[in-house]
Amino acid sequence: MVLYLQIPQDQEVVFVSFDQIFGAMVAFAKPTDDETTYENRVITHVRARTRKLEHAQSILAEVTERLTFVHTQARGSTPKLLQWFRRVVPKEIKDQAVRDFFLGTVIRPPINPQVSLTQFLFGVAGSIDETDTLERFREATESAAASLSAAPSAAAPLRGEAEALVEAVGGRADVLATFLHEIQLGEATEVLLPEPPQLYFDVLPTAEVPEVPKVTVDQVMAALAGALRVGETDQQFEDRVGRALKAKVLRVTSVAADVIAVHDKTKGRTAELHPWLDTIVKTSKLSEVAHGSVDVLLLQVLQVPYQAPEVPLVLLLCGLVRCVEQGSLAPDVVEAATSALLGRAKGGAEAEMPAAGEAAEAA
């Protein structure tokens, strides 16, 4: 777009001129285009987009004050605005589609913990299409804005599960965000990369742990409450989110301690994780899923980049938990492999292991 509009690379442009737009339209023309072809290929889309923008502007002119109030109530928080957006869209739209549309249209990458008012208004304008009416948009906006001032009660009975989940993973924001995303989807997916924590928690990196912020049980509870959809009853929320959360907690707590202990011991280094993962693959149904190969497990199941020197804990833990959920891995297999690596009796404390150099001298 910078090229089409002839914008200097060092210029931060807020407005473009008519000549720049006209020049871009000329650049879209191909030498082989006749008038009809160009009309169908370019101008038709320009007119449709123009109608969409005009309709959006007519709605925004009436609800900008309400949207500004929404932004103020949310303090510009990305997870709070996502929570608001979930309650604006029709409830029949699936959560994954709501999330993807919010990311791609309303805030757009890169995902930051805060969204400016200008960015928010611009994004909402882009999300409005010609099927949206002023009445529906005003009603949905007002009801959703009111919900931001008080957390829904539907999530309150899930506090015990939230506490268990936070404790199991040490409050790691990246791991908890990924689990929360899976819980809201209602089912584990075969390929699922880590979720940005900024979508669920008002977190910023700390000086002590710049890459992995920690979150509290209250923050997880707020994220769970934010999953409530418009028109959803407490019972429907329990059926959709509560059951998925309880099942997730059972799976996570069955393997998290072992996986974290191994990751801490090896510092996540791929070469040092390899023997442990090899044992897991060969003694479980993962031998079929990964074709007996740790490399296949890392690349295709755990989604670790090819030949990565280290495996992030979020990929290792979330990936193995999904394997447990899918029935290809049993927790006792993880426990046995961990006990062998750490030199402890099954279910017992870790023994003092000699360093590699000391072991070589003893031999």
C-alpha cells in the first residue's frame, strides 16, 4: 500500500490526498484491462467498500459517545474490549470466529495490552457491515458496556478449578492463556499455537521475568467471566465453559508437575529433552501418532520450530496435555519417564544426581 500511494518510507501518514488515491487506482490497472474488466476487477469492490464505510459512519455518528464510554470502562484493556466484543456479536457465532474477527478487524496485530481510543473506533468502524442496523448496534453496545462494570456471577462457582489451574502451572500467563483458549473452544484442537496472554490478562512483562508474566487467580477468574456470551444463562455457561475447565484441570494436574520439573532440569534444551521424550514416545500410543520419532513429535505434535535449540514450556506442556486429552498419552507414562530422568523412585523425591563430568570420572 505504501508503494501504491507513493508514500515516502520515512513519513508517518495520517491522511492521503485525492491525487495519491487516484494514483493508486491507476497503478491497479493492468495493460490487458479494458474498461469492463477494470470495472469488474477494481471499481466494483471500491464502490462496495465505499457503501460499507458510509453505512458504518452513519452508525458511528450515533454511537461514538457510547463506544467512548465502553473504551473508558475497559480502560483500553485488550481483554476487556474482547469481552465486550463477545457480547456485541450474535451468540450463534462461535468463539473462535469472534476472537479471529476481533484480532483481524478491531485491534489488528501487533497485539498490545492496551488499545487506543482512535484505534478502537477505527477498528469498530471496519467491523460494521451493511446488515448492521443502528437499533441493533445501539442495544448491543449499551447492554455490553453495562456488563463491563460488574463481573458476571456465572464464573464464581469455578474459583476452585481456577485456583488449581494457576497453582499447577505456576501462574504462567502464556500457558494459562492457551488453556483458556482451548476451554472456550470447548474442545482440544490438533494444532494450536500459544495464545497471546494480552487477550486474556492485563499483563506486562516484569523486570524479573520479562518474557513470561505471571497472573493471579483473580485475573483468571476475570478472564473466565469474560467468556460469558450475550444471552447466555449461568447453566449454559457451566455446560460450555465449566465442564471444559474441570476436564482441563484434571488433565493438567496429572502431568504438569512432571513436565515442569523436566523442563526446569533441562532448561528446555532440545538435546537434553530428547531422551525423556523418546521414552514417552516408545512407551505410549504416541509411537503411532509420531511414527516412533521424537523429531516428528516435536515438529508436528508439539509445534516446535524445526531444529529449535530449546523447547518453550508453553509448547511442551500444552502439547502433552492435548496428547493426554486425545488419549495418545497416559499420565503414568510421563511420571515413569520423569522418574527415570530425575533419578527418583516413582512418585518419590528426586535423588542427587552426579554431574556429567563426575559420572565420567567415576566410570
